[in-house]
Amino acid sequence: MDPLLLGGLVAISTIVVLFSGLSVALALLFVAAGFLLIFDGARSLQLMPEILFGSLNDFALLSIPMFIIMGAAIASTRAGSDLYEALERWLTRVPGGLVISNLGACALFAAMSGSSPATCAAIGKMGIPEMRKRGYPDGVAAGSIAAGGSLGILIPPSVTMIVYGIATETSIGRLFLAGVLPGILLVGLFMAWSIFATWRSGNAQVLAFTNYSWRQKFEILPRVLPFLAIIVGVLYAMYGGIATPSETAAVGALLTLLIAVIIYRLWSPVAIWAVLRDSTRESVMILWIIAAAGVFSYMLSSLFITQSIAEWIGTLEVNRWVLMGMINVFLLIAGFFLPPVAVILMAAPILLPIITTAGFDPIWFAVILTINMEIGLISPPVGLNLYVINGIAPDIKLRTILTGSLPYVGCMVLAIVILSLVPGLATWLPDAVMGDRF
């Protein structure tokens, strides 16, 4: 059978199996096993266990559970509330400062935890009621937290960037650095829209502020600065050549647990066990998807589907930006239904040769792909962050949360356009810190 037609059958079969309710990992395994059995014979199935476990034979994968432990330890404490309160005290006199405080807290907490749902829950529990009490529109209050939470997969350390680096054999250190300036760009766009929407609402209560003394401003800092110091230390150790990503992640996880115990008195064995249990559950889920995606990628390569698609795309006489637009549409649609890790593992092996042939930088593309995944986190029908916000503030209708988040989707699309016009926003910092690749 023609490999391109076979690729279409694989895509349709994968979508059908995913919508059947099976987990992503099992769906990928069943589709891969079925097509290998039909088109390559039973002998190919003998290689599946070796490929399955071989996909996990990568030292860099150790950084995933370590960074997840960091995030779980932070999420189990009052770090999010303290971070929000610290920013609120320092920015209270700025017009619209409360929504800026929330977005800033989301960005910093996302950098510490690397988890979008945890960021929405931690910052939203305090931020949304406070914004509503001061007269911010419900759409701005809910939408800003939902969008701010999505920054967790872009601002380093990011688990999705680690997965992309492993799937494409790209430097994880460069990928982390590539997300810094685009992350700041997104935060700036989110803040600009929030201030505009607040001003447009015309509610004078929004400009009301509470006076805090300098003592009150400084007394909150010792609770949050240690966590920020760990993030800075982890990144310095990684980029200073002191340790590998896996080693820095392990040290960061240990220090985060110690700070959670010392500062937030996380003494209870039950609480510590909950952190380790939740981290293990999420780590196993991600690693299971990675292993299954390895088998799925082997099937695509063994049946010459990946090579044929790349060759076919190369023969198309279309402008490379038209091609990139088509890829973005595909990623947006995939992100609406699948979690970011699954999309990256399924799409990266196919898309990487296409974008490199078209002359695009794989580091730059990682940022574009990640922003597309962020859009999926605040867009239906899955839109995980939307449901987290709805759980925090059930009296705000899901429709209001969705309409409030749509302008932030526009901000993300604008960020993709800006990065397309100025790709150096993603590539300059990695090249400046780690040296030019070319």
C-alpha cells in the first residue's frame, strides 16, 4: 500500500481509538501493534518490548520526575498564596495592579511548579475572589488566571520542553533558554490586555488600593525568595556547566522539599507521602506515554510513513510560511483534544524533518509548538485550565470563563506572529549563553 495512504489510515485509526476512551499510551500501543501486525508481520511484534523499554533508556528522562517533585512540593504549600500576596503588596498602587499581580504570580509560580493546573489552582483560589471583590469583570478575573496558568509549559524549567528535547534529540538547556524571552513576551501581552479590559469596563473600584507599609512589604519576601533562589540556582548550574539537567533537577527537588519542610513546616509524613505519591503518578503517566510513543514512532518509520510524508511535503511548491501556517493549524486542532506531551511525542518525529527541510530552526519551532499547546489548555473541548477555574469559582459560568480567556488566545496568536517576524526572540538567548550552533 502507498505509504501516504497508509499514513492517512494510521491518522484516522489513531483518532478513533483515542476517542474510544482509552488512555493515550494504550491507544498508541494498540494502533502501532495493529498496523505492524497487518503490514509487517508477526515478527515485528517481537521487537515491541525492546522498543518500549528502550524508549525509556535515556538519562535525561530522570529530570522529568525530579522537576515534577519540585512542582508538587511547591503546590502542597502556601507558596502560591505567599507569592500572590507579595506581588499584591508591592503593586497595589499601580492602576490595575491586582490583575498584574495575579499574572506575575502565575508566571513565577509556573516557573517554580511547571504545572498549569497547579498554577491555576494555587493563584486562582486567592486571586479570583479578590479581583471580583474589587470590581474586576468576571471574564478578566477568570480568563487572566486561566491564561497565566498556561505559562507553566513554556517558562523554564518546563517538562514539555524536556519531552520535546528527548523526542527530537535537541539540547534541553537551549530549549529552556528559548522559552525565557517568549514567556516574558506573553506575560507582557497578557498584562497589556488585562489593563485595557479593566479600563474599558469603567469600574472605578478597580483602581482602589490598600496602603501597605514598607515593613509589610518586606516581611513577606523571606517566604518566597528561597523558592525563586532555587529556580535561579538550577538554571545557573545547568547553563554554567556545573551539572547536567538531570543532576540539577535532582538537587532542585531535594532543596525544594527541604524548604517546604523548614519554611512551611511540611512535617507530616502523610503530607510528604502525598507529594511523592502524586509525583510518582504523574511521572509514570508521562513516561508511559513516552514509551508508547517510541513504539508508535517505530511503526511510522518501519512502514516508511514518516519518510514519505516528509518527502511529499518537500515536493510541494508552496511558500514555507504557508507550510508553517498549515502546521500551526494542525497543532492547534491536536491541542484542542490531546495533552501537550502526547501531541509533542506523536507529531515531533514527523514534523522535525519537515521544518528543518523548509529552513526553520528546531529551537524556534519548539517555542511555536509550545504556545500552540498553551492555546489548547484554555480552549474547548478539553481546555483543562478552564475546568480548573470553574472548580475554583463554580459561580462563574463556564461560558464566561471561556469568553474571558478568548482575548488571551488572541495574545498567544499575536505572540506566534511576533516570533515569526522576530525569531531571534527565541534563538538569541540560547546562542548568547551556550554559543552559536552554526
